[in-house]
Amino acid sequence: MILGKLWSAFRAQLNKIANLFWEADPIAQMRYEYDMAVEQLKDGRKGLETYRGLVERVTRQTTTGRAHVQKLEAEVKAYLRAGQRETAAKFALEQQKAKKELATNEEQLRMHEGAYENNLLKIKHANKKLVEVRQRIQKYDAELKMSAAEAEIAAIAESFDMNVTTDFGQLETMIQEKIDHNRGKARVATDLSERGIEEIQAEERMEAALAEQALTDFEVELGLRSPETTPVSESTKDLGPATTEKDKQTEEMS
């Protein structure tokens, strides 16, 4: 009983392995089965050729026997006309045996011809089926390869999905965040660079006004211009201490 169970388990494992090889490449398995069928068909064709040789031999024997019967019949008639009954009787007996042998050969010929035609029909049918199987194998092979290509294309298309849940989508999000961060740094730098523009411009105006005032004072000292006729520069007036909003409110209250 234990040996029976072990044998059953061993057969089950062998069947499992066989199924793995069977399912690994079904097209190759179909081609193998097709090749085996072709070999069997070749063997069947050789057997049919041998059988046809037997039919041809029986046909030849039947043809020869038919001619022999006709010859004996003619000889019997000839001896009867010649009045040689004893000799005619011998040929008549031989003709009777030949007719029986001819009947047997004709029966065998009909039987062998029928068997040959049946086997020929089976081989033709098998050959037709093999042609169909070969076409189906080519079709399945093409469809299998096409479906595999479509599956790969679908997988590639899915891998390039822009969804944030995919690796590609997460990488794209990281890149966008870095771009936003860099743009933020650039904007801050730009804003900071514009903050001192007004002070710089005011300082430049002050220096220009001071230079103009120095030049005017120099002209007065040289007597090129009198102090009374020297107008007070508007820009000089603007160089006084800046009046803040708080100072204005203080003056109004006073």
C-alpha cells in the first residue's frame, strides 16, 4: 500500500513536470506533434506503396489468368471441332481449374483494390488535415507573438503613465518641486536686488547736488558769480532732512 502511494506521488510529480514543459511553449509542442504526424504519414505512404505493389501483382495474375482461361477455352473448342474429345476433355478440365483460380484472383483483386482506395483516401484526408494544422500553427504563432507584443506595449504605456502613484509620476513631481524651488530663489534674489535702488538713486542725486553746490561756491569765490544772483538749487533744498509722516503729524499738533 505504501509503495502504491509512493508510486502515485512520483507519477503526480512527473505529470507536474510534464505539464510545465507542455505549457512552456505550446507552439513548439504543436510543431512537434505536427512533425510526428508527418512522419507517421510518411510511414503510411510507404506502406501504401508496398500495398499497391501487391495489388499490381494480383492484377497481373488476374490478367494472365484471364488470358489463360480464354486460351484454354479456344483450345477446347478447337479439339471438339477436330473430333478429339479426349484431348478436349483434358483441356476443359484444365480450363475449369483456371477459371476457379481466376475467380479467386478477381475476388482478391476487388478486395485489395477496395482496401487500397480506402487507405489512399485516409492518407489524402490526413495530408489535408496536416496542411490545415500547419496553417493553424502559423496563425497561432503569429497571434501569440502579436499578443505578446501588445502586452509589452501596454506595459510600456502603463509605465509612462503620468499618475502620481507611479514611479514616473513621483519623479516628475520631484522635478517640478525643484523647478519651483529654483524659481523661488531667483524671485527672492530679484526682489532683494530691487530693494536698495531708491536709496542708491537718492544718494547719487545728493552727490550730484553737492557737486553742483561746490562748483557754484567755487565760482563765487573766483568772482565769476555774485552770491545774490546765485539761486538756491532746488536739488539742494531737497537734500535737507527727510520729513517723515510722524514729523508731519507732530507739526500739525503743535
